Amino acid sequence: MSRNAAIIGGGNAAELHAAALKACGAEIAAVVTENQKTAEDFADKWGIPEWGTDLELALDDRIDSVHICTPPPFHGSYMKAALDAGKDVICEKPLCFSSDEGHELAELAERSGRVCAVDFNVRYQKAVKRARELVRGGAFGRPLVIHGCYLQEFHILPAPYHWRYDPELAGDMRAVTEIGSHWIDAVQYISGDKITAVSASFADFFPDRIIRDGVMEKADDAGKDDTGHLIHVKSEDAACLVFRFEDGAIGNLTLSEISHGRANRLALEITCENGSLWWNEDDYDVLYTAVKGEGIKAERFECEDGFQYTFASLMRDFFNKKNYPTICEGAQVVDVCNAAKISAAHGSAWTEVRTR
């Protein structure tokens, strides 16, 4: 098992990885960040013996696995360095921005023979795994309609300005890659049915914004306001996507990062020939199923903390080298997101998802 880990990054994702590693009994041997003080503070909090800004700390012979918890532009270079050093790798999502790089990383991961995973933790909700058993086991027949939403309120203005608004760090998309990628992976994981084409519409409702003391506000009269820093945001606050799946199913997805009262509502429903099921992450411990004429059934799952549980479960599969989300799967989700971007830029035209 890869039990001596190094973390690259010191933000929220790194905190989640650190907690999951500790829960699995793994040793965090080193943390590397761009800022020495950030690395020192992170190491002090988690009891990590080595810290700093030098990537070589994460590539030392003592390290078995490298956890990449940085913004996406750095994922590829860190992953290549870790694989060259003979390490197992787990990478935050989205895997990268471009489909070309995604396919390159997928091929590199396959050739390396190492364990290479993407952090699609939603798969590890107990109800999601049960949904997969029901659908892939054929209990309800072929999937016909797959739909849902992912709604959050974190980006409602006023909101803190952070790296996700910087296109050099976050890319051209926000809702689709930040939260949509989890939904896309989850429904493909459950159904076994890949998305093959997308029609999408994006919306950025407040492109001009003023930053004051690190907080973004609406800039209704930005040209006359000299008390803050004017920025222009191009990434989407919300998106509506329509899908075609490889086995004939159709579906849709509504994404919003500006939905009041929604902390983390990832919801999905799959209608099959002989039954339906639905689930949402607000009520993560219950899966609903229904067959015509038999009413609705609720199956409940014991789990004290569904969100953190998913990270620890992913780490255990990663350590055990089985059933983890692969780099190839991460690259395919990148392809779906990029098809959505192309579609939105061309009046919601149907766009084929690239295949390997």
C-alpha cells in the first residue's frame, strides 16, 4: 500500500486530502506549496515533518504517493514529475483544461503502470454505489432519461474574489468544470452510459464587477466608480446542458453557483425501462426508487459524515489499487466539459464529445 504521502498545495482541497489520509492511517511525509509560510502553517496543523516550496520534497525516495491539490494548470506538470519519479498519483478535478492534454495524461498514466486517480469523491457516497448496483446490475433495465442539477450559493454577489475567477488559473469555465464535472462523472459511473453529445447554454449575469477589500460586488455603474478595482468576469455563473448518451438515453443538467439557500445540492434521477431512482447530496444517506404501481421506496444508509467519508473511501481504494476513478475517466469528463463550451459558443449547437 502507498502509505507515505506527499501533498502539493495548501488550500481547501489539500485540507480534505490531509484529513482523509489521516483517517486511513497514512503518513503525510511532506507538503509543498508556492509559499513557504503556507507550507509551514499547513505542516504545523497536520504534523507533517517536511515542508517547503521545492517540488523535490514530494519526489523523495521515501514518498509512495503524491496528492496534487493545486489549481488545474499545474496538474499535468506535477503529475508527469511524480510519475517520472515512480510515484502513485491522485489528482484533483478537473484533470486539466484541454482535451489534448487530458488524452496525453491518460496515455501517460496507462503506460506508467502506476496507480493514477482523479478525485471524483461523489462516487463514494453509499447511496451512489447502491444506485450503480441497481442500474448496472440490470434490476431496472436500460437507462432512458438521466437528468438533474447541481446548485450552490457560494458565488452569489457579494462574494470573495479568489483564483476560480482568474482564467489563467481556473480556465474559461467555472460552474461546468467546478461542480458540473462531479455530476457528469457520477451519472456515467452509475449508468455505465457515456455522454456522446452536448447542447449547452452558459450565462454570466454580472460580467463587470468591482473588488473592494477582496470582495466582489456588482458594478452597475463601473465606469464612475473609483473606490475599487474593476474586473470583467467571463466564466459562467450558470449553465443548462442537454445530453445524448451512447446507448440511446437522453438527459439534461442545470448548474448554478448563484442559487440562494443551496449549499451543495447535487441531485440526479435516472429513469430506466422498468424503474427509476433518484438521490441528492443534501440528503446523502437516502436513495429513492420506484416501480410503476408499487409506490416509492426509500433505502437509508448509515454514515455520520457523508462528505468526508467519501474522501476517506476514495483514499482506501487508491491505496488498495482497485476501483478508483482513473485518469482516463477524468480526461473523458474534460472532453464533455469542452464539448459544452464549444456548444455554448455556437448558439447551443449539438457538439460531439471527443473520443480516444
